[in-house]
Amino acid sequence: MKTPIRKGKVYLMGAGPGNPELLTVRAMQILKSAEVVLHDHLVPQEILDLIPAWTQVRNVGKRCGQAGISQDQIHALLIAAAREGKQVVRLKGGDPLLFGRVGEEMETLARAGVEFEVIPGVTSAMGAAAAAKIPLTDRRYASKLIFLSHHTAGNVSPEWDDVVLRDATYAVYMPGKNYSAIATKLMEGGLDAATPCAIVANATQADQQIHRTTLQELALEERLPAPSLLIIGEVARPLPPPQEEKDDFGWETPAKTTEVVLDLGETRKEEEIIG
Ligand SMILES: C[S@@+](CC[C@H](N)C(=O)[O-])C[C@H]1O[C@@H](n2cnc3c(N)ncnc32)[C@H](O)[C@@H]1O
């Protein structure tokens, strides 16, 4: 009797913004049984440490200014490993479908007849917004959220003439060295110079940094280390400080809140929880 041929599969997986606790449960399960992992440069060591020692792991990322492995070589590695019947993870920072070359990878895998699946991840804009406590679409200020790249990727240079919209929040990926170019483009498009901005570097990681400023002052801001991301819009205004009231003796006390008694309903029965 012939041994059945093992079918290989590629997982195009998001590693999230860096904190290993933000990996999805599914990503974690697949990583634990992967035979080959090809990862981007942005995936931190804490996440790579979760991969079993017997897995073949290779950094195929492009460091700033250094030519890494070519995109065609990445395609060839993915196809070769899958055709050997292996479970292959293509691990990318954030979410795999945003600002990467996953489109080219999916087309190549589809053409080669290789089975693949996309495993979503927490994109860095969400990690940065959570870190800086920014309510991206607070109904009082924003009804739209725009993800932009300030990097010229391939042949498509970023066109910003049409992006300035009212009631919008902007999440600018790959802001580069020149924050003032971004500020100028948005102000020329009609955005108010006083619009709040947050620069978040290494969001969700131990060395995370958050700076708050305005569009006008953005050019003067010290450049934070990569990877960093800008969130621009009224929603990026700092939260109010705790309100203090003075008691009868002049001491400051926390503001009193109206006491509300909430009916939370009955505790769930054991059978309901077990399902
Ligand atoms: C090539 S893009 C990839 C984006 C990724 N697919 C995602 O969903 O976040 C890389 C850019 O993502 C942003 N980025 C990634 N990780 C980040 C982090 N932990 N903190 C801030 N920005 C981050 C930076 O703007 C960086 O230049």
C-alpha cells in the first residue's frame, strides 16, 4: 500500500504589533506545529521564541538600507516547502493584508496551485491606538478611519491629494524621517494646523514611546525610533485629567459620581456556561 502524500500548506499570518500576548489563539496553534517559518524583520524575538526548536526559521525581511532576499526568492521558498508537503508560515508584522507584499504572494501561490490560508493579526494602528488610548472613531469627532502609507512602495507613489476628508482619523504607517512632509500635505489639503497628533513607536512592546503634538508642531517633533506610526485627528487629543473638588476644609477630593444601581441580571446557570 502506498503512503499517502502529505499536502503542504502556507499560512500567511499576522504576528500583531509585537507583544506576543496579542497573537491570536489560532496563530499560536499553527506556529506551534509549523515546520517552516519565513518571517519579516519586524517580528520581535519574543514571538520567534515561541516557535519550536525543531522548526526551520528564516528571516526574509528587508532591513532599512539593506537588500534582503528578493520577493521572487521568497515565492520560490514558499512554493518549494509547500510542495515538499510542509506546513509553512509566512509570518508578517501586524496584519498580513496591510502594507506588505501579501497580494503578490497570494497570486503566486494561487498560480502554483499551493493551498494557503490568511491568519489575521492586530494591525499596528490598532496596537498604537490602544497604547495611546485613542478612540479612533469617537462619534463626536470622526466617522471615517483612513489607513495611509507614507512610503513609496513599488511603482505606486502615495497620492494624498484626495485624502483630506472632514470627520476623519488618519493612521499613517511608515511615516519615514520627514514628519513635516506629512503635516504640510494634510494642511495644504485643508486640515486645521491645531489638529492633534500622536506618534507611537514600538507600540505594545516594552520600549513603546508615545508623543503627543499638533499638526503644526509635528515638524519640530523629535523623530522616534522605527517602527513608528502617526495617528492624526481630533480623536488624538489627550484625555482630560481627573476632576478634583474641594471639600469643606479646602482639601481636594475626587469628583463625586452619581451613584447608579445597575441590574446585571441573573448569574448564568452552570449548564449555560458549559453549553
Ligand atoms: C511594512 S508596514 C507593515 C504593517 C503591518 N502589516 C501592520 O498591519 O501593522 C511597517 C510599518 O508598520 C508600522 N508598525 C509596525 N509595527 C509597529 C509598532 N509596533 N509600533 C508602531 N508602528 C508599527 C510602522 O509604521 C512600520 O513602518
